[in-house]
Amino acid sequence: MQEKPSKVAVIRCESYDPEQVRQGIARGLDLLGGIAAFVSPEENILLKPNLLRGKGPEAACTTHPAVFEGVIDALEQAGCGRLTYGDSPGRGNPENVADRSGIAAVAAAHHIPLAEFNAGSTVDFPAGEQTKQFEIAAGVQEADAVISICKMKTHRLTRLTGAVKNTFGCVYGLNKSASHARFPEAHAFSRMLIDLNKLVAPRLYVMDGITAMEGNGPGNGDPVAMHVLILSSDPVAVDATFARLVALDPSYLPTVVEGERMGLGHWREDEIDYVGDDWHGMVNPDFNVERLPVADENMIGLSALSRVRNVITRKPVIDGDKCVGCGVCVDSCPQDPKALSLDKKGKGHVPRYQYKQCIRCYCCQEMCPHEAIYVKTPLLGRLLIYRSSKGRRR
């Protein structure tokens, strides 16, 4: 368990101007005790950005290259030169996604190699609560220390994705899809992520929130200026701070609540020591995120009944006007047999869901390259399941 209180540095940063970002990260690290509080020059250090998909920095889908380079600059100035980087993307190979996101160019300029994320092996974790083993990328296993450089985004399964979720990219290849199939419910999935963070144990989390993603995240949302960098060794506190900055109750997030219960970190405001800039003046109450708690559908008897499940629980829906019939959603579905099918590829041919087979992991929505899939919450579900803790719909 993190010692109380967890220290979180909140740094206002107006733009991705490299010097502004460099100074912001340096200031945040100084407030946390300096980079030497987390890593040392003799260690092999893996930088773990968010490389979800092959999109440019302007899409706010991946960690911005300026933030990635700001962390590199801080490490190099401290004499830390044994650096690698990598991530296991949701779609595409690490090399191509790193190139399109601009991360590869920064790494090349600093002579930092891409670690092995296409292969790995099983790592046992006997202390795990939700799962006892993971398929961990070789590049992660070869590192002495990991620094997570995450992105501030919305997420349909867990509401927000940030520090806790970024570590999921340490699981290589199709094993991530298998994890969605094993843990389709948000609370179970979050407990798995917490076990993973305790196994990988990143030393430091740096959140890129200068431009965040709102709406239909984590891959197809809209960029929105938040002008913030968040740094801490506590990923639960980082994600709770993200929630506060977008006026979302942190207790709605299973990664946060389960994270504290399982000893990963702290989320309550009186258990966090905020340093840097006053976050209260940086809140965006209009940030587009679903302001409902994440319900544990497995604990609700009605949702288990197939005859009524589809009129109560959330589900992915395809916008036929936006769909081009590419089939990426079908390929992304971790179920066997698939929860959706496409008879023929091409515009005018829209995949069809078999909702009885759908586990509500939202991999299809996350990976759709055309922003054609959204998540619908039925009215009856809003009344019976997805309510605030005080019983009010939000």
C-alpha cells in the first residue's frame, strides 16, 4: 500500500511547446523529490507511453511526443542513459503505431531502441486477487524499472483511462483480447489491472493531459484542451485527480475504488498531498464523459436473464451512416464465436451484433477506425442499474 498521503504534482502546461513541457515535467519531478527518487543511472529503464492506435498526435489518442521527450530529457540530465520504450497497441504492430504517433521519431533522436513487445512469456503472480499470472512482454521483463507515460482519455468500460489502465499495454499481443474475454465485467477487469500494476510496479506515472480526449474514447473521442500534467508514484491518486479535474466523482471509477481496496493507492482527497498548481482552478465541468457510476452487472440478477438483458444493460451500437464495412470491429471481438458478423466488406454492409454473445468489453468501439460505434445505455438500465450512489441519474 502507498504511504499516506500520496503526493501528486499537478502542473499547468498551456501547450505542447517542447520547452514548456520540459520545464513542466522538471518542475513536477522536483516537487516529488527529483527523478533520483524513482530511478538510478545504472538501471535499465523502460518508458511506457500509450500507443493505442496509429494516429497522429493531434488526435489525442496517444501520448504526445513532447511529453515523451520531456521525460527523456529529465532522465538524460540525471545520467540515466540505459533507456528503452514500448507498448502493445490495441491494433497494429508497435513499430508502425510508434511511427505514426510521432513517438518513434523522438526515440530515434535520442538513440532509444524499441523494446520487444511482440513476444513475451507467462509471469506468475501468486499474490494476485483477480488473476495469478500474466503474459508479459519481453521488453517489460528485461527492464529494471518502468515509467508509465499515460494519456488522459475517456473509456467506455471504465469511464476514464489513465494511469492504472496504461499498464495493460505490458501484456503483449492477442493476450489483451483474451483478458477482455476472461474479465468482461468492469469491476473484474479493473481488479485484473490492479493486479497487473502491482506486478509490473511502475516507479512513476506521468499523465499527458495537455490535450485530453473526451466523448467516444479511448480511440475515437474528441480532443479537448485541459492544460495539465499530473505526476505521481500512485496511479490511483493520478486517476482520481483526473476525475476531479473533469468534475466526475472518483468513486464512480472501479479502477480507483478497487485500487484503494487492493492496496495499490489512495483516491480520497484527504489522503492526497497535492503540490504544484491549484487543481481547483483547472476543473472542466463540461468535459464530455458519462456521469454515471460503473455498475457491477454481475451483481444484478436481472442483467443475467437473457430475455431482459438487452433492454437493461449497456451495449455497443453501430452508426450505419459512418460504417464503411471494414470489419475491424469483427476482428477486434475477443469472443469465440464472435459477437458480431459481417457478410461482405464494403460501404453499405454493416456488421450485425448477436448481443447474447456480446460480453460488453467494447473492444469493437475502441478499435473502430471510423468512429462508427458508440455505447448506448437503455432508459430502463439508467433507472435500475446505472445510477449515482445517491440514487439520482446523472
